[in-house]
Amino acid sequence: MPGTKSVKRHQKKKRKELRRRKRQKQDAVRKDQWKRGSRFPKFKVASGCTAAPEFTDAVYSAAQKINFEDTEYFDDFDQKTWKLMANYGFQHIETLREIVNEERAEINLNAGDAWLQEEQNRLSQAIYSLIPESIKNRFMPHNHFIIQPKDKIIFLNCQRVISQRTLQGNIHFGLNSPSLEVAEGTKHLVFTTHALERVCERIAPRWRTHVSDLMDIVRFVAYVPRIELTTLHDNQPAVVLFRACGSSIYFTHEVYVEGILGKQDYDSSQDYFEYRLGYCPIVFDGQYAVAKTFLPPGYKGTPEYGLLLNSELPKTDKNKMLSLVKNHVRDTQRAEEWMPLVKWFHENGVPQVRPRIQNNQQIHKSRFAEMGSLLTPTARSWRDE
């Protein structure tokens, strides 16, 4: 047909132009990525990672997607910090930290340390936000990562708490796991996945979205706070978990030390106190005392619950407090509602806050020496899921 060749030539020319534009766009993207990559540090996986390989791959993949020019996570000062590292190495940033410490010494002795920690926290949070939810559901909170800047590289150190499969399901513990002396012998406290998730609800409720909460639960497992053996309802053996209130800058110090103990003959600004975190019903499995779940103070079966049920409070007051018990889950939320309940527990027979008998350093030093017998059988399963 007349004009067919002309139409075909036109179509061929159009396709050629589209391919040219596509190449130009791809070249522009690659050029931008190259410029960005040269301006900011690169990521590598650190050696000696013990986390599950699939988790490590997911963390590395998330880090590769980091855009240091994303203003949601990085302001101008953040970008300058990481550009300096890419150009001069992390040792230059450490020098700046020392300078800030010296210049701000009269105002804040550790101002430089705080600045650098905040920079790393922002970067960790940006990476964490890009890890798929499916990975978090499968591998966390017992797998985690930290960033370790060195020279011009940011290393991703992916680790996990020690885990094993048992008849009770997957159990998790750290090298400072506390031991219990019971009739059956010495048992080491470990946590099922369910128990960890329940503890998360109290001390780290935002762990799926905030890396700082994730690290709170990781530190909890690695350095379990002080415990005591007790018995719950129906002669159920359990451990009581206590946790340091922290200094006056911490929310838990404000609630427990200032709100419950009040002003007394002590320096309430110091980290001298611990509060009753809750209870873990346990079962014995070989060398382990397995924490099956976690119950905040006041939950059914706890001493606080029995105290409330057997009290002579008016029925309306008792019902109101029983309803408050169900909401006493998180340390950092709705304290104005549950603090009067905890204070009532404290003043009527079950102390909720008290001076610490030992500091954490003393506790963990003694525990670490006790854990040697568990290292050999456990090492083989660190990467297991």
C-alpha cells in the first residue's frame, strides 16, 4: 500500500528515539547514584555476624537503599557529618567529637559523645525503617544489628541472642543469663519467643518501628535484670523480674521513685533504685528454667491480683482497679492511669520499688562466670531458626 514504507520508517524512528531517551534516563540515574555513593559512606557486612543469614541479607539490602539526602531522616548537619566521613574517614568525625567535648565541657561534659550517638541512631533508624515487615516477624527481636563506622565504610554488625530449639519451642538467652538454685539443681533462665514478645509489650512496645526499642529488648535479654524465685497461683513456679529505674532523666524513675516513694532522706536523682517489672511462670527443661510467658504486676495469678481480690475496698473501687490492671502493660504510656494502682500495690503489701541490693556490673560479672558450661552445646545453634 502507498505510504506503508513511510509509516514503518516513522515507527522505527520513534522506537529508536524512545530507546535513546530510556538510555539517557538510566544514565542519569546511574550518574546520580554514583555521585551520591561517592559523597557518602558505603556499607559492608561486618565479619563475625551470628545473625540468621537471611536477616543479615535483609539488613544489607535495606542499607543499600539509604538515601542520605532524604530529609525525613537526615537534616543538613547529618549530611555534612556523613560527607566528612566519606571524604576523610571516621577518624575525622571522632576528632570533631573530642573538640565538641572540650568546647562544651562547662555546659555538657559529653556533648560530643551525645552528638555522635545521635547521628548513628538516626542512621540506624533509617535502615530499620527499610527492613521488610516479614523479616521482622520472622527474625526479630532476637536478631538485631548495629552500625560500626570505620575509615570510610559503615559496617553492619548483625548479631543475635543465643537460641536453641527445645521441647518448649525456641528459647533465647544471653551470656549473662541468671541461674536459679532449685530442688532439681542449678537452672539457667531462658525465654520462649512468646515470653519475649510479652516483655516487649511492656518495655519496648514500638520495637517493630523504632530501633531504639528493639535495642532495649536486646539489652534486656543480654543482661537480664535481677530476678527472684517465687510461686504464683496454683503453686506455679515463677521468677520475679526487677529492672533499674535509671537516673532522674528516665520515665521509670519519675513514675516509681518520685511518684511512689516521694521525697525522702535520699538523693532521688541517683540510679539507686529498681522496680518490679513483672513475673515469668517457668517450667524446667534439662539445664534450663524456661520462661513461658510474662505477666505484669496485677495480672491474674500474680500476688498483686490476689491482694486486690482479697482487699476490703468498696466494690466499685475494686472493679475500677481490676479494669486498670488490664491496661497496666506498658511502662511508657498512660502512667497517669496506672500509677495510682501500682502505688496501692506498693503501700498494701507488694513493694513495687526499692533500693537496689547490687549494681548491674556486679550482677553480670558473677553471671558470666557461671555460663561457661552452656557455651559448647549452644554454639552450634546460634544461626538456627
